Amino acid sequence: MYYTFDWRQYSSPVLYPTYPVYGHPAAPTGTVYPGVPAPFAWPGTPTAQQVLSAVEPVVRHGIFEGIEEGQPFVHVVRQVAAIAYLMGMGMPYLQAVRMVESWEVDEKFPGFERENK
């Protein structure tokens, strides 16, 4: 005995729901384009200002490490990425910096940065 499955009974006639949204920033205020899919945003999505303000200390830390202390670019990027990751997990900035700095051995991350020969 064979069973058949008909996908048509589960498919929607409209693939993407469409909502009127505001168009290009250069368009006159109030211009609505019916039928254009609404942009997706998670509920409670932070603004660009909030995100950039949150990572500004990390950026400044990376600039200081790279310029003032003369650390290699790759090392600075790894350090900044690790600090930002920990902050994204909910750790406060200073605690994240201390943790990432504790991982360094002779100003290098063991297993990720080679000794200069």
C-alpha cells in the first residue's frame, strides 16, 4: 500500500505577507508602497545608537591596544571580538576585559597566535 502526500493542502496562496511600509529615505514623507514586504525586526530590537553606544568602550579598548601598545592587528581583533561576545552574553564590560586579558600568555592567545620567528 502506498500513501500519497499532497503539498498543496499545506501551502499558502501568498508566500510572503505584504504590508504597506515606508519606502526609500529620499521619498517624500508619508509615501507608502503597498505590496512591499514589511522589514523584519525582532520585538525589542535595539536601535543603532544603542548598539554602537554599548560597544564603544570595546572599540576604544581595541584602538588603545593597537595604537598605544602596538599589538598586532589580528590579536586586537580577536580580543575585541571576544570581549564583545562576552558582553553579548550578558557580562559587564570590565569583567569581560579582565576575563579576556586573563586568557593571554605573553600577550598572545595560546593556540591561536604563533610566536614571531
